[in-house]
Amino acid sequence: MAEHPLPVRSRAFAVHLLTASGAALGLLALLAATQAQWTLMFLLLGAALVVDGVDGWFARRLDVAQILPNWSGEVLDYVVDFVTYVMVPAYAISIGGLLPPKLAVAGGLTIMVTGALYFADMRMKTSDHYFRGFPAVWNMVAFYLFLLRPEPWLAAVAVAIFAALTFVPVVFVHPVRVKRLRGLTLALLVLWSLLAAFALTRDLAPGPLVTGGLCVIALYFLGLGLVRRGPGSQGEE
């Protein structure tokens, strides 16, 4: 098979560089966390989410897997996601004063171990594009813990519950790929993004109206898996 021209391979490799930039954003977020700059940390994690949301589109459009078969975009994506979804939030939850002091390190270690196991699970997605088990989105858990600032024991319970749900055969919606109620889900995802951005401009103290809206949207996403129909149901094939 003839090798693709250098400009074609360069464009394809640029997509991998875009994906890998998420890891750099993760390191910057970690550095912000070491300075207790939580708003900056979440802004950087948000930027990493944007990268994670667009790199796949570029990869498919430029046929990156075909042009660069020796580079696995899927593996690269998992590496970056582990940094931004698991490692940085685990550190922030450990040192952010959210958990009881005696449980802070244990909580972070639990997040790291369960998150690593989840990314290694070949059954993490169902045929109709739901996540099987809690999909290790600890960045979202961290966001709500910093937003709500519950009692430390309650935060510890929340961490324990989500860690346990990693191994439980319940499903969580993929907000883009699941077909059922996709229009509503995407609309709420956009609204969530706007509310979250506003919360960050208010240093995670946006007031009860915005906080309430963020919580209601979170309940929608958490509950959508509970009313999921089977893979063969109409609209989910």
C-alpha cells in the first residue's frame, strides 16, 4: 500500500496532537489545583472537554485511523480522559477540604483505582451507546462537590456511591450518541454548559437559581438511564 503524502499525514497527525493537548490542559489544571485555584482548574478541565468533544469529528473527517494506522486515537483518547476525568479530580477532591480529613487520601485513591479499572473494562458501552456503570466522570462529581460544598461525611458517601456504581450494571446516558430524547438532551447539555460557565464566573457561588438549575439538569442525566429502553427499542437501534 502506497504511503500517503506528507501533507495528508501531517494533517492527520495534527488531530492526534489536538487530542494530546487535552493531557497538557490536564497538567495545567493540576497545577491550578495545587494552588487551590478551583475556578481556573475547572476552566482548564472544561477546555479539555471541548477538545474531547471535537477531536473525534476531525479524526473521522480526515480519516486519521486509515492514514496513520500505527497510532491509536482510541488509546490516546483514553489516556487523556484518564488524566482529565480521573486523576486531576481525584487530586482536587483529596486536597480540597471536601472530605473528612481521615478519609481524604483514601477517597482520592478510591477514585484513581476505580477509574483505572473502568477505562480497562471492554464492556463499558452498551450496543445503544449508553455507558455501563458509572463512566468515571469524576470531573463532574468534583464540580458538584465544589459547587454544593456538602458536609464532608456526605461528600464521602457520594464518592463511595459513585465508586461502587463503577461495577454495577446500571447505565448512564451518553449525551451525544444516545438517540432517545437526543434533542432535549443536547439542549440541556448546552444549557448546563452556560450555567456552569456562569457559576465559574461567580467563583462557584452563583446563587440558588443557577445552582438549582445545574442540579435539576444533573438529575435528568442521572435519571435518563433508569428509563432506558432495550437496544432493540424504537429510536435506539
